[in-house]
Amino acid sequence: MRALQLFCSMQWQGVVPTVITYSSLITALKHSKQPELAWQVFQAMQLQGMVPDVITYNALILSLIHI
């Protein structure tokens, strides 16, 4: 998936993801019907010390609704 490749490439280049970056990735995973991966990204986000916002939670819930 292109969004995940781009996300990994950004991190490899030293770009620190923001809550917006994570929310966008979770939304992309929702659209590609990969709720388990969206959940893993959400957990990784929290391990990085990021605080999810309402947009992040909305994207995650919409993703997990289709399990």
C-alpha cells in the first residue's frame, strides 16, 4: 500500500510523524480495508507518545466497524 510505504519512507528519512500523519495513515488503511493494520498503527502511535485526537479516533472507529 502506497500510504504505508510513504509513511515508512518519511520515518526512515528522519521525519517525525504528527497526529495528523497517523490519522491520515489510519484513514488510508480504512479505505483499503485493513482494520487490523489500522489498529496496529494506532497502538504504535500511542507507544511513540502521541495523543490521539477526535479525528484519529473517528478514523479508527470507522475502520474497526468493518471487522
